Amino acid sequence: MIEVEQLTKRYAGLTAVKEISFHVGKGEVVGFLGPNGAGKSTTMRMLTGYLPPTSGSAKVAGFDIVTESLQVRERIGYMPENVPLYPEMRVSEYLRYRAALKGVKGRKIRDRMTDVIDLCNLGDVFYKLIGNLSKGYRQRVGLADAMIHEPELLILDEPTIGLDPNQIRQVRELILNLARHHTILLSTHILPEVEMTCGRVLILNRGKIAAVDTPQNLRKKLHQSGTVVLEAKTESLREAEKFFGRCEGVSGVIAEDVGEGWGKFEISVDEGFEGDMRQQVSALCTERGWAMRELTRRSVSLEDIFTQITRSEEALHV
């Protein structure tokens, strides 16, 4: 569905995107991640035809984004980070207007409006002014707009930004529903959202691709099977940190003083380590006479993966 080869975007004194290449297959839901300024929005705007690339190429559904931009736009539904709506229009008027602009004709407009209103749960506000809607409902209107012409590909840039937890959950459920019928490229800072909705993630940093894979494979590549969290009272926080770091199966330790002689240790476990690291840590604390008040295991999250990859990339530029 998406084929990107050596795509680059330069501005005066700045290269926002540097020769990136990636593919997204039909029916995939791919999370597009990266720190602020990594080039995510720039890439999305190039794919949708809003920005011309400086060099490289990209195709959507087999059509070139530069030489066949009209065909590309017909096949894309784009929801930008800040949804541009007309506050003086009613939801019904706006969606009818947008459908006509996107080439939906005649009776088909009514059919498509019925479909997107149902999908986005807009029935309660169908005749209300957009300017009187909550942030959550405005996001839903933007999503309905992106889908009104039945695009093959949905590109969603921060679809849940500014929403409360209940609204985020509703939009997440909607995206899961849409994934049954659309290819989706989803940019977001809410990493649990990506883990719940995306089969593959693409991490962009400093305008370059830092990683592309499933969350499960990224965990394996980072050689971590999880983290053991320990709170213990030790003689020396730093000596205990070094001690745990030398243990078999440990790939790293982060220590924090939490007061009154207690230390918190986040002990990263190698992927190849067999057994339960908690047993080893408990035995070592007992052997040394260290009191414990917490010993838990936490699996590697997408947030851990994202942090480690982007920090590693940052370290290369220091």
C-alpha cells in the first residue's frame, strides 16, 4: 500500500527527513513513532501530497505521490494533528460539503454519511454546530471527514491529542474497528495505544528510521525479557547497583534513592536468561541481609523500547 524509497525533505538550513525507506502492506496497522521534531508529520504530509519531497520517491496504492498526486489523494484519508473544521457549520452540513469536495456524488453522499456517522458515533451531534462541540466530538468529526470517501489508506496524525482518558478509549476502539477494512498509518505519543492497535511499529529519530519491526521482535533485538523492580535497604546504593549489575542474566541496573536508606533498583533481564530473576535477587538480598519491601517483574513495554532506541540514537550524536 505504501512504498517509500530514500525519501528526503530539506528546508533552509535543516534536513527534516533524511533518505528514509519503508513499506506498509495492505491491511496493516503501523504505528509511526518518534520524539517531537523527528520528522513524523513532515513524512505524513509528503505522503498525502501536502508537501513535495526534496528527493527520493514514494507510492501509495501504486501511484507516485508527485506525478500522480490526484490519484494518491483519492485513496488517502488524512486526519492532521490539528483538525481544520468550520465552526460555523453543522456536522451534517460539513460532512456533506466534504464528501462533495472529495468526489462523492449523488445518493452515495447520503449513504457514506450514514456509514461514518454510525462508525464515529456522531448521531447525537449530527445537527449541532461544530463550534459548540467538545474536543472529543471534533476529533470524531475529523475522523469521519477522513473516511467519507472510502479511502484505502488512513493516515492519522495524533488522533487522540488533547482528549481525556474516556475519549481516548473511545477513539482507540474506533481505530480497532476501522483496522478491519483499512490500512492505517498511526502517529501518536501514547505508546500503550500503539501496543493495543498496531501490528508493527516504525520509530523515527532525527529524520532517520531508527527501527521497524513488531514490538515482540524489538524486545528480542534489545535482548531484554523484562525488568525486575526491587526496593531494598542496603548499606550503599551505588555499591548495590554495581553488585546487581555483575549478576548473571542482568543487562543493566538503574538505582534511585527513595529515602530513609531505601533504594529502588530497576534490573533489566537478558532475553536469553532462563528462570525467574526474582528468585535470584531475593536470594542475594537474603544472603546480604538486605531488607526488601517490593520485588516485582515488569515485561518490556513499547515505552521501554522507544526510550532505549531513541537514547541510543541521541548518544551517537553527542
